[in-house]
Amino acid sequence: MADDLLEIADELYALALADFTPARDAKAKELKGAGESDLAARVKAFKKPSLAAWVVNLLVRHENEQVEQVLTVGAALREAQASMSGEELRALTKQRRQLTAAVTTKARGLAREHGTKVTEAVADQVEATLTASMVDEGCAAAVRSGLLVAALSATGVDAVEPDTAVALPQALGFAAPPREAAPIGKPDLHVVPDPDKDKKAVAAAREALDSAEEALAEAADGLDAAAAELAELEAKSLEVQAEIDELKRKIAELEESADEVDEEIAEAEDARDEAQAAVTEAIAERDAAAAKLAKLEG
């Protein structure tokens, strides 16, 4: 059963993101109708991948060589860290950053070719997942499986549980087979005609609407928080400006006082010079009187 489950998972997680849920449900229904209720329940439990996880899965299947290059550099980086080779570690760290950025750009282009726009926020999650695959061996296995359901993050310090980010635990020993570089379509899952197709389409559309409304609510909350922060900062700016104006007023008063003191200093210097001249003159007169007196007495 494990091999069958992995095979089905590989087919489902290679689908376009919008096709995942209806194809999964149809496959589960087919299996249940064939008397394989246990396998059907496990297929039905497959989680729809996040957009970032789907992009990485897409990359693994359509740009396998680039992904393997990322994982190879990651393994070399971990080996360098273990052996404490400083020079090699610095070189590989630089290469890691350049490589993950380049492969993320490639992933965004690949997603666009398959009709999906990747925002900057999702691209950051993709790059974080690629970095995690280089930092942590378990994350590397999760990425290689092509069965991610959530983005990964690893620092190399804290423990990571990559099995929680894949469709099923066996995924960590699985490698998604490469696909030809063509837009994703629905692989042949031997799905029987579904009489509830229209209902499921409506349910899928309702699910998409719910997701959009949830995203809108989150965005609105973010806007409210940003507006509140802006108002607080504007109030603080007014307060700071008022303090600046008060300081400018005090500076102007001090400058005026400084000018007055400078004038008083100049006047005091003139008075001192006059007094010094008077002292000099008085000394000269005293000396002359003393000399005259000495002459008379002699």
C-alpha cells in the first residue's frame, strides 16, 4: 500500500494547484468504490500544498538539475561546517546565497509559465525552503520528494521536523521523478466520470472565495495595524516638532543674550583700558612727586 500511496501522491502533487483538490477527491472516491477504503481515506487526507510548497514541487519536477545542484552545495556546506574549514565555509556560504536567489528567480519564472504569479512574499518562502534544504539534511529529503505541503525554514541551530511539511512520512525517502518542461496538466489517474463534477466545482469555487475572504481579512487587519502605527508616528512627529520649535526659541533667546553679553564685555574692556591708563598716569605722577621731594630734601 505504501508504494501505491506514494505513486498516487506523486501524481496528485504534480498537478496544477487548482486541480489538486478535485483530483484528490475523485481518486479517493474511485478507490473507495473499488473496495480500497483504507487507501481511499489516506488519499483523501492529503493536504493541499501552500503556494510556496507547490512552486518548490514544480521546481523539483521541471528543473531537477538545478534543485540537485542546490542540494549538492548544501551537502558540501554541511560537511565544511562539520570539519570547521573556515575558508571553504565562507566560499560555500556565498555560493549558497547566490544559488538560492538565482533558483528562486527561476522558480518564479517557471510558475509564471504554468499560469501562476508568485508574489515577493511567496518568493521569500520559496528561497527560505531552498535554504533550509541546504542547511538541514531532513529538509533536503523533503524538498527532493516533490511532496511538500508547506514551506520550510531552518537556521542550522534549532531542530526541524520536515516530516510535518510533506504529504506523508514516507515522502522523506522518495524522490519525485523529473517531468518534461511543459505546462502542468492532469495526469491520467484513471478517474471515472464524476456525476458530482458541477457540485465539486461550486465547492472548489466556494473554497477559493473563502480563502480570498480570509486573505482580505488578514490584509485589512494589516492595514488597520499600519494605519494605527502611522497615526502614532504622526502624533510623535508633531510632539518632536513642538520640542524642536521650543528649542529653536530658546536658542534664539540665548543668542540674543550672548549678543548682549558680548556688548557688555566690550564696554567692560573699554572701562578696564581706561582704568589701566589712569593707573599708569597716577604711577607716573607719584614717581615724579617722589623724585621732586627727594631732590628738595637732599
